[in-house]
Amino acid sequence: MPSKVFSDRLLAVLSDDLRPQAAQRLAAAEPVLRRLLAGLYGERADFDAWLGDLMESLGALYAARPAELRALDAKRAAQPEWFLSQRMLGYCAYVQNFGGDLNGVAARIPYLRELGVSYLHLLPFLRPREGENDGGFAVSSFDEVDPALGSNADLDALTAQLRTAGISLCSDFILNHVADDHAWALAAKAGDAGARAMFHVFPDRAMPDRYERTLGQVFPQVAPGNFSFVEALDGWAWTTFYPYQWDLNYANPAVFAEMAAALLRLANRGIEVFRLDSTAFLWKREGTNSMNQPEAHQLLQALRAIVDIVAPGVLLKAEAIVPTRELPAYLGSAAAPECHIAYHSSLMAAGWVALAEQDTGMLREVIRNTPALPAAATWLSYVRCHDDIGWNVLRAEASADGSDSAARLARVARFFSGAEGSYATGAAFQSTDPNAAHGSNGMAASLTGLQSAATEEERALALRRMLLLHGLALSFGALPVLYMGDELAMENDYSYLHRPQHAMDSRWLQRPVFDQQRWKHRYDVSTVPGAMHQALAKLVRIRSRHAALAANAPRALLADAPEGMLALARGARFLTLMNFSGQPQRFTLQGEWRECVAEQATSGTLVLEPYAMYWLERE
Ligand code: GLC
């Protein structure tokens, strides 16, 4: 059918004043959308009718988009690189831990502004499953705020207040699975065939066993295997994560249409960025690990085309914790844009490796493997998040120098669990093989040695290590996101061990409640939280003044730095020197420079103390 037929279905729903702009956006994105969806679902006899209905539902969501958000769309469409600025800074927190509830988060907006935050990622706050719910990652309704955290009206009020403060709200959009008490799951359990078809359900073990031959495991110890027998279904449901998180079947076009609409309804509430959870797993294919499949990318590109039509001010962020070489695809290309932002988990993990090994070889390899990105796209850089630091994304880089990558990464993992005389106080996350590299958990302060520090000197070193990793995230050329508590050097939270439902999942170690006492000390540099907070805030301020540190400004590694150091040039006028080792390192500067933190002119040969960092601008 001609393109016009589908575009007309969308346009027909709109009022006269909205139609011209919608027609323009459709002209740009509808052919792309149709091609992608035809690639995924075009074989079906009802494809045209389905696509027509989808377009009509998009029209209704377009019509429902509030005028204020439409104005934001227009502003951002005129400036598509707005989020690449060196003034962008993210902050990530659990609602309940940061503010108690959504209103409590709103009360912390002045604190976020003071820190320079312009992007707030609140971890899952939609109605989760009753009982254990993987920190909210098992969603039972995409249309309701978790009643424990507030109401939909509170969410609307929060997005409005954040917008006024110049902060974009980012929400998880958990699109790979829903909770086993989501309406679709309940209907499927009650025998509704349409609802059952939203999931991958198998009558016996035949297919699950075939798939399992090549699948990995995300939670091998607490949730082994990828399929769970569900009595009410009299069958096996695909459950990549916990058994109560049922994977959606994107081979069914109804799933795509429903999820796209759910995302846009949230966008119409003022959510400006969606963290697309577990994107790597969206498409299953026998004989593979069912990760990073081409169809997963087509789905994400189709979602992007839909956002570009209905809510072009909205950003999509890919959470794909996959090897470096698989990452760029999540940002797409100029011809086929996908997400706007992708987590650079390899960079994050390699920063920690550099600390453990006191050598920047693997980190440099990651940076060398990090390609230039299409316009209006960026990496997300970070030091920590709510999940484990997964070492296995670094397998390729870990063997680049001829090392046995598994043994090398396992050593790093052991280092952060405190073995081998290490200063780190972390916990090993799960792995199938005790000799393989498991993930590591712990707050940044604990992993960098603050928790075990017994002397002033050890505390000072821990602080430097923390600043070093933050300095990397802030100066790399990305959208940096701080993790709640790290700015105050908060340490591990062991309370999870007393909660039976969490005790087996050590990711809770790094999910503490915001420490009000530390916060009160944030200006007092004689305290650890104050020293961390002030030093970090200073880096943030310096960064915001230097266009050379924008996400899309050039970046180059200087090869002449010693192995314990990283020298990262940002154009010809900015240079970051980072010593990841416990030994002093020397570096000779060409020309006259000014160190931005100490605010001092400098030149010639510099000696960097253990774990020291210099941010230099050319005089
Ligand atoms: C993502 C989340 C993680 C969660 C998983 C399943 O990886 O970051 O916390 O357990 O998805 O939703």
C-alpha cells in the first residue's frame, strides 16, 4: 500500500493546527518506519491493517501530547545536539532512597541544581510486581506510578518542576519483559490465547532445551536457566532474568504496538529520556545467545522513528551491557538512527581494571576500540550504577596483549572483592564458573579503598582514586552520570543481608539510602564527604566551562604517556592526565599550560603523585 494511506491514518486523528507539522515529520520518518516494520512483520497477511491501526494509535498519542511538551519538541528538533553539551550532567537514584517518594525527590531539586545536574535518572518507579520485583524491574503497569512512591499526579508535578529547573527526567522503560502479575500475564494465566501470545511460552522442554544450548545466564546462581515452568500456563515461559520477569515476544506485532504506545503515554507525562532496559535481549534466535540480534536493532530503530514522529524531543538510551564491538550498533547510523545514548560499560569497567592493574593498557584498548559516533548521539559515561560491574564485556580487550582473558578478568574481580591484599571492599556477583570473572559489587568509595582506610593517607588515596574515575567519566567526551551517594563518598550498605528477599543479590550493596548527615557536611572539606563533594563539584564546574569537553568534541590518546597513566587530549587545548598507579608518574608537556583544579600555570615535566589527576588547558 502507498505510504500516504498510512500517514493519512495518523493525520486523520489530528486537529488542523497540528497536521502540517505532523505531515512534515511523517514525510521524513514514515518510510523508514514502514520499511523496518515490513522487515519484521511484513509476511503476515494482516500487516497492512495492523500498520494502519498502529498509525492511528500514534495519531491519538500525538494529539494528546501537551502543548508544553510539543514546544519542547520543537526547541530540541531545532537543536538536535543539545544533550552533547559539556554542561549536561546526569544523576541516578532510586526514588525511595533519594527522597522517600516522588515529592521527596522534588524537594531535592535545589541540591541537584547546585551540583550542576541537568538530567535525572530515577530508577524504576512504575507499579512493580507484588512481592519481590528486582528493584522495580518487574513492572506490572506502565500506566501507574508505584503507589508506595506517589501518584500519577505526583509524577506529572515532578516532571513539570524538573523541566522548570532545566532537568530532564529519565525513566527506565523495561521493554524486554513484564512482571508475572502484569495484566497480560494474568490474562495468559487465565487462558487468554491472545495474551499468551505476548510471551514466549512452550508446552514442554523441547524448544527450551534447544535454546539453552547456546544461551548465557544473567543470574546463574539465584535464577538459573532462561525458562520457568508456570503451572497456570501449563508450559515454560522465557524468563531471561528472574522467573517472575516474563520476556515479551517481539515476533508478535501486537507486543511492539502496545509497548510503543506505552512509551509514548509516559512521554506525554513529561518523561524526556527513556532508558531502554536490557535492549540486547529483545529478539530470540535458536543457535545464538539471543543477544544483539539484527531484529533487536530493527525494533529499536522503529521505536526511534515513532519517537521522531510523535515526540521528537524525547531521547532513547540503550542499556546494552555487551562487548565494545557490539555497542556502536545501538546508536545506529546517520541513515538509520537508533538510540541517542548508549552506556559505555566497557569504558566504565576498564577504568576499574586500570586501578586494579595499575596499568592503563586495557583502558587504552577500549578507547581505541571506541569509534566516532553519528551526529546527535553519545556515550553515557559513569563510575558505578545500581548493577554489578560486569567484567566479561572486556574479554576482547583483556586478551589484546596476549593474556588469557578469563584469568586476567578473574584476577581483577578478585581484587575488588578484597582478595590479594587489595584496598577494595566489594562483593563478588554471580557467575556460572567459580574460576570465571564474576561481576563485582560495592559503592565506589568502598571499592576505591575508603572503607578499609585506616590512616589519613589511605583515606586521601581512596579519595584520589574516586576522583580519578569520576574525572575519566567527566572528561572522556560523553554524557556523564553520577550515581547517588558517590558524590558524598557513601560506603557499602550491608542492610540487604537482613532482608531475606535481597540477601542473595549483592547488587543491593550499592543501593543505599541517601545519607543526610554526609549531605550536611558537603561544604566542609575537612570531612570525607565534604572533600569528595567539593572536589567533584569543582570538576563539574570546570567541565561546564570548556567546550573542548563536550561529548562531540575531538578526543585523542597520547601514546607517550607511561603505562600507569592515561593522557587524554580533548582537541589541541585541553589535556587530562590521570595516574592510575600507586607510583609517581612523569609526563612532559609541550608549551605552556594551566592546571584548572589548582588554578596554576605549569609547563615542562610534571610528576603525578599516585592516583593524581591534572586537568590542563593551554595558556
Ligand atoms: C537491567 C537492569 C537490572 C535488571 C535487569 C532486568 O540490566 O539494570 O537491574 O535486573 O535489567 O530488568
